[in-house]
Amino acid sequence: RKEVEQDPGPFNVPEGATVAFNCTYSNSASQSFFWYRQDCRKEPKLLMSVYSSGNEDGRFTAQLNRASQYISLLIRDSKLSDSATYLCVVNKPGTYKYIFGTGTRLKVLA
Amino acid sequence: DAMVIQNPRYQVTQFGKPVTLSCSQTLNHNVMYWYQQKSSQAPKLLFHYYDKDFNNEADTPDNFQSRRPNTSFCFLDIRSPGLGDAAMYLCATGKGGTSGIRGSYNEQFFGPGTRLTVL
């Protein structure tokens, strides 16, 4: 089993749609979870940290389910500008390292 | 603004000709990372520093070396670039755990990357 697993997509959705991505992780001792957004040929940029209680930032909502070891990202009212790859990142406990998922590609269509 | 800077942004080299990529940060973070990212793949960790403590990944080729002369700067040296080394190289920083707590819990900050082409 991969340490961090994501559906690579692509998810093709119309503007205004709601789309959700999941990411599973294998190490139950992981404590820090992040969603990064990466545009083509650019660096990853932090979209959201994921907190135990769940958190929301505008149209974006992140959830953590420790029992099932997954995190999710919900995007409401998709915009064309949301088209990007969304990377799930989880800390590797006891180290300074992070494990990246392969990313989920989102294409929002006009 | 505090940031992570990488130079050059684009580097073209010839097969076998050594190249050095640089990274600097104004965040005063104690952890610095070098990643290699190829098209449609996740970033792959090459090595990282906690302060001056160097940590190499087991599958990082010997062709890749790194130096961190001080907190702010970190270099990636590719001694004999091959065609397979063409990629985006990303530098990142992070705030490692303090008060004896080993591990990183905070987000990483990435530089804009250096795109390496090998001819």
C-alpha cells in the first residue's frame, strides 16, 4: 500500500459544480495534513492545512477522518481558475519529511 | 516579504557538465529540502537538512550532492548530469519541531523551482 494515495483523475467538471477529492494515508501516527495546489510548471503552493475539526476557507473545505485514515477536499462553485493539480501531503512521523500523493488533476470546463 | 528564492529559474547544461542550483530563504527556517519533480509526477525528495545535519534519501543517486553553508543558503550540485536528470528542482523550507520534539508539523514553503534541461 502506498503511504499516501490519491486518485490521479483528471476530474473534468463544469463551472459552478461541486467536486470532492479524497486522499488516504497509511501511517496512523501522522499528525499534519495539507492540501497544496500546483499549476502546470509552477511550484506547489499551500491551499489549506487540514485540522482535526475540519476547516473551511471560502469555497474550500477540508476534512480529516482519523479512523479511516483519509483527508478530503471539497471545492464548491468551481471556477475556471481552480483548474490545477491538488497534492495531498502528510508528515512522516518522527522525521522532518513529508509524503506527497501523486496529485489529483482538476479541469473546470466553461 | 519573507520567501524562498531559487536561482537560476532555468538552467540548460550539456550531458556530463556539472551544474549548481541555489536556494536561499529569508524565513529563518531550520529545515531545507531539495525535491526533483518530473512531468505528471509528485515531487521526489532528494535530501534535506535539519540545521547542518544532512539527510540523504537512500535512492538519491551519488551524482547529486548538496551543501548548506549557513541557515539561509542551500545548494544542489549535479556532478555529471544525464538526460534522465532533466526535471524541475524544487527547494523548500520548513520549521522543524522545537523543544526536543523531533519532526515537522508545519507546512513547507516552496521556491519557484529551477527547470533543468540537459542537452
